[in-house]
Amino acid sequence: VDPLFVAVQYAMDRFKFMPELQKELDTKDVVLLDRYVFSNIAFQCAKMKDEQERKDLAFFIREFEFNFLGLPYPDLNVFFDVPIDIVEKRLAPRVDEGRAYLEGKQDIHEADINFQELVRQEYVKNMTDTANCLIVKCAREYGNPYEPKWNVLSPEDLFESYKKELNYILKLHRIFPTLNEE
């Protein structure tokens, strides 16, 4: 399926729920969204072979969703960067985890680990040096660089790595108390 067509479908789905999202933004201190515009960019651009076409599609998605449709730009967009070999190990046992809609099959995107790596690369490329975007490294490499081993960070250590940015956003919007700073 054409990535541009799919990108527009996801964008229009978000647009359909914009009144509900705007109500939440107007009445809540914090609104968390799982997979927003940058997810659309990463997944759709990963399907394209040509680098210029990927750049053009990423630009189109940003312009279409944020400027044309008027979806709100996030105060903070976080990508939890997990090394692909860890992703591969964690996806294997997910076949029956409350996923009846797959009828015992594997998700088509999750089944292709090479595609998952392309998606990861697109997230990193499109979020690096982009306003309000933060990439959180979820593991630290050690050992032989040709056969790396990974030390996966605990939830507490991960939180410590991005707490400063969360506090900045909370202070910026005068939401108190901020997270404990030490």
C-alpha cells in the first residue's frame, strides 16, 4: 500500500479525534499520546527506498498534520530508542498477548525485523535536532563492538534520563509540583 495513502489515513484519523484531544488539552495539565505524528513519519518513510522520497514524505506529513489539519505540535515528543536485537527478542513471545485481532498470527510490521530497524532509523533521523523531540537511549552497549551486548536500563534509570526535560515542560506551563529534582 502506498505510504502516502496510509500516512493520510492515519492523519485523518487523528484529525477526526481533534475536538476530543483539544478538550483534553484545555482541561488537563498533562496529556500523553502513544504514537502521534512522528510515528506516522517513521513507519511510512521506512517503507520507501529512495532517501529523497523519504525526506519529501516526512516534510509532507509534518506540513499536512501540523499546518494544514492544525493538529497541535507536542510540547515534548519522546522516542525510547531500543537496540534492534533487544526488540527482536522481545517481539518473539508477543503472539498471544491480548491480540485476538491477529487470529494467532504475528503483526506484519513486527514480523519484519529489518523493517523495524528502518523504522527506528527514521525515528532517530527525524527527531534528532527537531524542536521538542527527545531520544532516550534504553540500553547501554558493552563488550566487543563486533558482537555488542546490551545492558537494558531499568525503568527508574530511564526516568532519570528524561526527568530534566519533563521538569522543563512542567515549569514552562506552570504545572506544579514538578518532579523531584535532586
